[in-house]
Amino acid sequence: MVKIDFKHSQSSHCESGVSANLLSHYGVDISEAMAFGIGTGLFFAYLPFVKVNKLPLTTYRCEVGGIFKRVVKRLGCRIRWEKFKSPEKSMTALDKKLAEGIPVGLRTGGYWLPYFPPAFRFHFNMHNLVVFGKDGDEYLISDPVFPDPVRCHRSALMKARFAKGPLAPGGVMYYIEEVSRQFDMAAAIRKGIRGVCRRMMKTPLPVAGVRGMGFLAGRLCRWPEKLGADNAALHVGQLIRMQEEIGTGGGGFRFMYAAFLQEAAPILGNARLLELSRKMTATGDLWRKLAVVGARICKGRASEDETYGGMADLLRECAERESLIYRELMEVV
Amino acid sequence: MIDNPDLKEICYALDENGCYVLAPSAGWEPKNVANDQAWALIGKQVANMVSRIRAGKLSPLAYHMAKHQMSAGLLAKYVGINRFRVWRHLKPSGFKRLTPEMRRRYADLFDLPVDALDVFPVSPEGED
């Protein structure tokens, strides 16, 4: 039996949780929100050409693996990614790293993880976790969205690592190779914030950033006539799930980002960040309102002003308020 | 309604001083609505498959495929064959001609004993 002394802390999003837990293991103590912020996690994009369960994808975060990549780099650590073709070899490599006493991060398909409650078992290939030990044929896993460490049988874990479909993990594993003792936290935070502002305001695509919200608003108000009432309701349901499902911390990561800004304020010594954190919380509330209206539409219990057009207006308001926040953030950092 | 005692999620909340803390989530109605909707859709797809199997149009493989929320394309990727071959196996005639090796691969994927591949619920509603 191999068991690395690894501190598991629960978080609300898998990738930033994994990043924070792995870094903390090496003595770089940061919170989940901090990892999310430094890693430039916040984003928005509506991708009608990428389908999940035949419905368009809306994302509130950056690309998979990006948070971890950036946060470790900005804190001066070195990491290593390994990708595999053969499932057997990928498990051998994992065992080897564990024997060396290195906790290993994995990207997996949540559908195949037996410890997931049945209600959450959707095909979802972007779930991150840390393996920190092995007991016979079972692996000891720190899955950041669960309150306690869990166990998973080798065959199930192998299936999860080689899940297929969009964004297939392809057996990816990653671990920290080297930690630097000196890093500039304030500079890392500034970089993280600037990254978000740039991505949200200046991505040259109509479907991404604050422009993407407007784009979605334009599409959304035409859903009922284009797709029919039933299919339109399914599209709205998918939108809400992407925003509120396990992992986002609610409000499409906006609350998590507000927590990051609050934590960053004393480090940068700038009280304006606290004010911006409050504004970000307010947009989070607005996103939640969007989800509430959406849910009523899905259930067919919408009142007169709770329409697709109403949702589109809420979205446009989110876009407007957020762009003000990013503009001000750019001045601050 | 989703009741999940196994997974208590946590979320970001403001305490009385306006500071962010991580707190256990009390669950949230819109999220449950959206999840219920997704499960209802899967249930409908499974029931649809079962009635087509009963009508002799599809093979039991279609039931397992729908139950695991897969399309023919995704299933093909998992068992490592061309999707047109999966389409053939979804027809009763093609399913009958499956080689033992191919049956084993499907059964392994769905974590079933090989014989259980022929089993599907009697009525569309009688889904476990």
C-alpha cells in the first residue's frame, strides 16, 4: 500500500481545487479562489458549434487545463504533463509516480467514476482529481468536489482516464516537478487579473467575452421561433446547467471570482478591489436571476415578463455591468 | 428532484461582515429543475429505444447505448470500431451475428456479464 500524506480540502470547482491542493502540498498555500484568479479562470463563451448532448456549449471558464498551467507558471513552479496511448502504460506510469511519493493530477471522464452519485453521471470529460495513494487494486483519490477522499477501482479509473467524445482526456496526467520558494504573489495576481480583462474585452471573436453574452442574447430571444417551444426549453436547461452545475461555485464562477478579488485586495494593498468584488457579486446575483427565470421557463411556470426576451435583456445587462468591472480592473492593476 | 446525500457541494457565500466564506450548499431550485429536465430527456430516449426494440426494429444494444447516454458515434469510439459497424449491431439481424469477441467488448464497456447484453426491460416504463 502506498499512501502519500496529502491534505484534501473540498472546493467547488475541480480544476482550481486540484491546483490549490497540489500547490499546498508543496508548501505554496493558496486558496481555491486564489488559484482560479491567478490562473485567469474566468471567461465566457457561447459555442453553438460544439455540442454536448446535442445542445450548444456555453462556458463560463477558460480552456481545460489552462488554470493549472498558468497558476503554477506564475508562481514559479515547473510541471510535467504526460499523455498516453496505451491504458496499461498510463496506469504503470501513475503507479511509478505514486511510488516516488508524488501526488498526481488526472483528467478524467466523470461518467465512469463509480463514486459519483448516479444523478451526476453525465458524460463530462473535464473532471480533474488527484491520486495520492494505492491500496491493492484501489486508488486513493482526492476529488476536490467531494467532502472526503474517495476510493476508485483500477479498472474504473482506467476507463475514466480514457473516456471518449468531445475533449477526451486521453489518459493525461500531470504533477509538479519543482517549486520555487521565491515568487511574487502580487505580480502573479496582477497577471491573472490582466489576463481576464484581456480575454473578456478583447477576444476577437463575436462568441467570446462580454461580446459573447450579447451574441447569446441575440440568439436566445429567437430560440422559441427557431427551435419550437420544447427544444428551446431544452436549450435553456442546458444553459442553466452549464452555469450552475457542480463546479462553478454558482453564478457561472462570478462568486468565486469575487472571492478572489476580495482576497487579492490586501495583497495588492488596493481598496478599490473590494469595491469591484462587491460589484462582481452583484453580477453573480444577476446571473442567478437569469437561471431562476430560465428554470421557470423550463417548467412552464413563467409569468408574463419572464420570457426569452426577458432573459436576453438580463444577459445584456450582465454584459454591460461586467464590461464596466473589467475596464475598472484594468486601471487598478 | 435530486436528493444526493453522498455529495454535499460547497459554494461561495458572504458572511455577515461581507467576507467570502465557503459554505455547504443548501441546494438550489433552478439547478434541480435543469437536472431533472436532463434526466427526463434521457429517460424518454431510453423508453423510445425500448419500444423500438419491442417492435423488432432495433437490437438490445440500443437499450444499453441509450441507458449510458451514448450515441452510435460515441459508442463506436469506446469499442474502437467504425460507427457503421455499430449501426449494424443496433439492428436485430446484425446483433445476432455478433462475434463472441465483439460481444465481450460491448459487455466490458457497460460492465455487464456477456449474457446480460441480450437483456432489456419488458416495458418502456419498467426501466430499473
